[in-house]
Amino acid sequence: MEYYSIATILIVLSAVFGYINVRFLKLPITIGLMLITIVFTVILVVIGQFDDTLLLQEKAFISKIDFETVLLDIMLSFLLFAGALHTNFDQLKVQRGPILAFATFGVLISTFLVGTAIFYILQLFGFEISFINCLLFGALISPTDPIAVLGILKKAGAPKKLETKIVGESLFNDGVGVVVFLTIYAIASKPDAAIEFSEIATLFGQEVIGGIALGLLLGWITYRLMRSIDNYEIEVILTISAVMGGTMLAHQFHLSAPLAMVTAGLIVGNDTVRNTAMSEITETYVDKFWELIDVLLNTVLFVMIGMEMLVLTFGENYVFVGLLAIPVILLCRYTSLWLPVKFFSKRLDFVPKTTLIMTWGGLRGGISIALALSLTADMNRELFLVITYIVVVASIIGQGLTVEPIIKKLTRNSIN
């Protein structure tokens, strides 16, 4: 009953805050919900200075939510499958080179640059923190969040080739970013143990290649089953079972569930499968169901992110480091994107200022917070959690509110 109560409260809050946003603020759902939740939480903190009853109740409520497990083990698979399902597969094939480079080399370069920069910044503020722990922070903050950026890009009317690059990178770099984080985590958790390069390569290969292979298998099985029947209710249920069963298998065999779900979603959602395995009514119901799941989980997720503010421990200089980290992380992202964009722009038609737009349009979200919550005390969890939260809030609200006019201004003369 406790899980039901928690889910009920989150959905009720999401509905109320969502209504306020649609009725009055009219902001993109991710930005509006998180902004309203933060304001709501700040009001509770102010009231708590006179009567802390409500404040203590909200803190107790938040402490019952295992944000890391809820997002990484449950919500993320549904959200990534839904995002991939509605991604333009043909454009993705054309842009596969740069997307692969952004999601792999880009994440690795960004991880190293952010980790190195934050290591020296923390030293300036008197923090004695190991370099490997700073690399962990670099790994958790480098992946961009497709959940936060999808709706904003569509509203901005971004050229399709640009939208595909940003969304495609975000879908795949989540999976790669989690694997990079887990690899560095394994090294950081055993600082005195000798870890062979072959062990790291095996872990990375198993998670990435195994996850993609599982996604291909799930997508193919789902396609064959859907093709053999014509019943929209069962076909919708087949897609749900692919996500839930596939996630369970990925966890069981230590494969990347995010990469598996992205791959499966791209296969089920591509035009060939739609034209040969789905009737018109099935396609409508599958799309509408996953759009609703996407919106529902998005609203709950960003309400949870806003409420997480109450469980942060603000130590001395934590906020200053977090604010300084914002431009540093943006600069590191720009640098990590520059070489792949330069390389592929000679072969593919790129929108002008692609590197700048992708830097500003690469929002951070719940995945970074969930990974920060998984850190241990020895890995400076409280410090990195505060920095991550500041970066995520600034990213979603600051970049999220300005990315649309920036895209429109810089791509005014571009053709889809």
C-alpha cells in the first residue's frame, strides 16, 4: 500500500502542477513542472520557518522514494522506448556516423574534460578529492537527456537533420554514459585493487554490444509477433511486454537496458515495420499509448526532480562550485562535439552553428541526478549531488527556456 500511496501522491501533484502550467504558465511540460515544483518546495521551506509540519511531511515523503531505482530500473526503459519509437529512422540512418561519434567519443571526451576541470576547480576551493571521483562526476553529467529535450525541439521547429542529431545522440549517449559511469564506478570502488584493461573492456563490451544485441532481438520478435496478428489491444500489450521483459533480461545478464530499449524502439517504430506489421488502427493506438506513457512519466519525473531539493546537503562552497561548473560543463561539451562535427560536416550537410546549437540544446536531466544518488559517501556523494542538481536545474530551466529562440535565430535560413 505504501508504494501505491507514493505513486498516487506523485500523480496527483503532477496533475495539479500540470494543470497550472497548461492553464497559466504555458511552458514546455518539463520546464513548467519542475519550476512549479521548486517554487512549491521553496514555499514549504518558508512556511517551515514558522510551522514545520508540512515541511517535515514532505521530507519524510521524499525520503521514501528511491529515485535512483525508480528512474534507472523502471522509468528510463519506458521513456527511452517511447522516444525511440517516434524518432525518424530514415534520418537516423543518414546521420548514424555523427550520432555514433557524439554518443561514444563525445561522451568519453566530455567525461575526461569535465572530470579534469572539476578536479582543479575543487582544489581552488580547498576540497581534497581524488581524480577518479571527479571522473565519476564527469561521467554522470556528460550524457544529455532526450526526455527533457524532445518536446522543446519539436516546438522550436528545428530542422529535421538537426533534431535527429540531438535526439539520436541523447537516446544513445544515455546508455553509453551509464556504461562509462559503471566502469569508472567499478574502478573507484576498489582503489587499491588492480583492475586489468581487459576487465574494463569486457564490462564495456558486454553492456554496450550485449544491450544493442538484446534490443535487436526484442525488436525482431515483437515485429514478427505483431505481423502475425491483427488485434490492436494485444499488439499494444506486446510492446509493453517487450519493454518490461527486455529490461528484466538486461538486468539479469548485466546488459545495458537503456541501449536495448532504444534499439528495440527504433526497430518497432521504423516505417518498414509500421507498414508491414501494423494496421492503421494498431499504429494509432500504439503511438497514442506510448505518447501518453511518455507524458505521464515525464510529469512524475520532473516533479520528483523538483522535490529532491529538500534532501540535499548544502555544505560550504557547494553552491559556488555548482554555479561555476555550469559554464565549464558547457565549454567541455562544445569541445567534445567540435571534432566530430568538423569531421562529418565535410560528408554530410550540417546546419550552420551545429556545434553551438547542440551544446546549448544538450540538456541534463534526471539520469544525472539518479547516477549522483548512486554514489557512496567515499565518492563525495553529497558534494557531487548538490553540484549535479544545480547544473540540471540551470540546464532545464535556463537552457530549456532559451533553446527555442536560439534555434530559430541560428537556423532561420536552413531547410529541413
